[in-house]
Amino acid sequence: MPSTSLPVVQSGSFLTLHYRLSGPTGDIINTFNDKPATLSLGTGELSPAVEQRLLGLPEGTRTSFDIPAGEAFGDRQPDMQQWVARKLLNQLGDPLEQYHVGDVVQFPTPDGQGSYAGAVQQVGNAESPDAVLFDFNHPLAGQPVTFEVQLIGVL
């Protein structure tokens, strides 16, 4: 009789899943009320700490993991908070853009192939009233994380 065991997650697996990533202040992303996500393990779409916990899980699994502070997205790095001059912001985007604390702004990578995000921490200072202080740390850097997953398909 042929084996009918379910496929399990391994390095390089292509996954269809629902997942929720949350920290102390609530959800960062939650696909459970929307269409499932699809991604490949090992391509950087999930943090290595999350990927390690998925390895070996069979298709159909629904589970939750508590990941200790700093493990999922590293520790907060003070040097990842940087002032950006209004002149540069104007070159990168809309010169009329108004920035407010809490806004998340996408920046192009130097090669123009991708982007990264920064969260506005402060607008203006004594030396430069129109500069903006951005935090380029991941929003969950240095925080405990809960990762809930439902594996719909494993290829």
C-alpha cells in the first residue's frame, strides 16, 4: 500500500499559508481574514528564527510560536535611527509630502532594485527644522514575537 503521508516543510519548500505576526502592541501582519500568503523558505521573506520553527511541520498544521525578544528580528540598533534632510526626501519622493510621527515611508535601495522602510520618529530639530528622524529598525526588533501559522499547502 503506498504511503499517503503529508508533505512536510523543508528548506526551499514553497508554502501556501495563513500567518499572524504580532508583538507586545498587537498585530504587524495578519492574513487569516484575507487570502493566504505564498512564499518560499530560504528567500528572506520570513526571518530565519521563524523559518527554523516551520521546518518539519506537516501540511495542514495550525500552531503558534512565542519567539524571545531579539531572536526574530534582532536587537534594536541605535545607529538605525537617522536624520534625513528634507532636500534628500524631496529628491526621493514628493516634495510636498508632509511627514508625521508614526508614518512609515518606503525608500529605494541604492541599486534601485528594492526598497526598505523607515518609521518617522520626529520631524525637525534645532539645527534643521525640516529634517526628519527615521527609525530603520524592524518594528519588532528587540521585542518578543508571536508567530501563528496555518500551513495550507507545502510543495
